[in-house]
Amino acid sequence: MQPLIAPGILLDQNIPLAIAIVVGSSVAYAGGSTLQHLAVSRLVDKHADNRAMNLRQLWRLIRTPLWLLGLFTIVIGASAHIFALMIAPVTVVQPVGILAVPWAVLMAARIHRHTVTRPMWGAVAMTVAGIVLFTGLSATAAARHTVLDPLAIAIGVGVIVVLGTALGLLGWKGPVHLRCLMWASGGSFFYGLSAGMVKATSEVMKHEGFHDRPVFWIAAPFLVLSYGIGGFMVQQALANGPAEITVGSMTTTDPIVAVSFGLVVLGEGALISPLAGVGMALAGVLAVWGVVLLSKHHPDAARPVDVPAVQPDPVRTL
């Protein structure tokens, strides 16, 4: 079978173009997530301790025009993001999505008419600074070639699935004030894995007979599963807290997971020095702590999200 991705078109890297594309996709992602949060908030009991949605609510949700509009916007951004992953290392592309955080904060403040306080902007600045530093260190030493080792990829996938599932369980049964953050973080682990799977799948599909390679049958199925499971967790996060917290957690944890996968599993960290590695770890901690502070200082941290909406029918929402 001939390669599905023509080497002459997508084999050469174009990092500046990829970064520009991801900047645009971050705006689309922030807007789509904000729209979906509005739709989700109309279906859940805002006064319940556990606002995880059941299957009936999820079925109603996916038929809601506002949610579908948000999904369409996210798909546009995700498609652009996938294209960027095909022309640049995952260690460069994935962290740029952090720009969705300030977009989401501004959009939510406009919609809900709340003031963006100094501590909130400080948390956003801390998160963005951490990811920018993380990106700079990874981009300067990113290897130009991806290593496709089936055993390493299988082990990496297993570790991320276990950690993402554990975070999802904390989102379901953990402390109320942490459920949004935990659901979003769990979804971010799966989305970060999906980014690595996009890169691995696109690389293997550049070769003839790609369907006979074990890497393809590891990467392709988990690419689909990761998007599905990650999407489910993200909707639960939106039901349990503000869109800014969900977006902030995802655009921080997602790139850290994806870049770590790229560095350790796909061999993109071959040129990174130990000092740069330590700097990346510290930058990642700074970015994650910024999201934690954002969840602490957000106006909805101590009260349910108040979204102007028609109250759901208690019978039909069962």
C-alpha cells in the first residue's frame, strides 16, 4: 500500500507556520469551550455536590444547538492543530495552545459580567510564562526525526492511560472543589496522548506498507479512543466548574503530557541537555501551579456557576 501522506508535502518541517496555525486554533478552542460550558450549565443541577452528567443528560447535550456550535468551533481548531503537528515536532506545537487560557478568561468575563481580578491575571500570566519557557527550551533542542519503537510506545500509552484514569476517578468521587480540575486534568492526559498518537500515526503513514507495521495498530486505535475518552472527561469538567479552569488545565497538562511523550517515547528529546531538562520540569511546575491558583481565585471557586439560562425540566433531566 502506498503512503497516505505524501513526503514531498508534509515531510519537511515548518515550525513558524505551525506556531502561527496553533495560535489561531487556540482562539477557536477557547471560544468553542466557552459555548459548550454554557450549554452544559443548562443541563446540570448547579446546586448539587456532584454534577457529573449521566448518559441521558449527555444524549440531550449532544443534540443541543449551542453545544454543537461549540463542537464545530473546536473541530475547526483541532483540525488546524493536527495539521500543525504534521509539520512540526509535538514538543513545539502542543505548548502553544496555552494561549487559549487568556482568550477563555476574557470571553467568560464578557459573558458572565464578572471582573477579572489581579490574582486571576497573575495566575494566567504564571501559566503562560511557564508554558512559554517550556516551549522555548523544548523547541531549541527538538530532534528533527521521530523514533517509532512499538514497545516504547505501548509502555508510554499504558502509563498515560493509568494516570488519566486515576485523575478521572478523583473528578468523579474526589473533593467537590477539585472535581472540575481533576476531570479536566484526566481529560488532558488523554488529549496529550492523542497528540502523541497523531504524530506517531502521521509518521508511520508516510511509509509504504504502513498498515503492516505494529506501530500503526497501536497508535491509530488509541488516537480515536483518546479523543473519545478525553472528550467525555472534558464535558464532565465543564459541568463541574468554569470553562476557564477546564481550558487552563487542559492547555497546561495536555502539552506537558504530549511533550513528555514526544521527548521520552518518540525520541524528540535526543538533543536536550540535562540542564534544559531541569528547566523544562521547573517551567512545567510553574504552569501547573498557575492553573491551581486560577481555580482558587476564580469568582466561582466558592459558589456554583450562575449562567443565565432556562431551568431544566427535572423530569426530563433524570
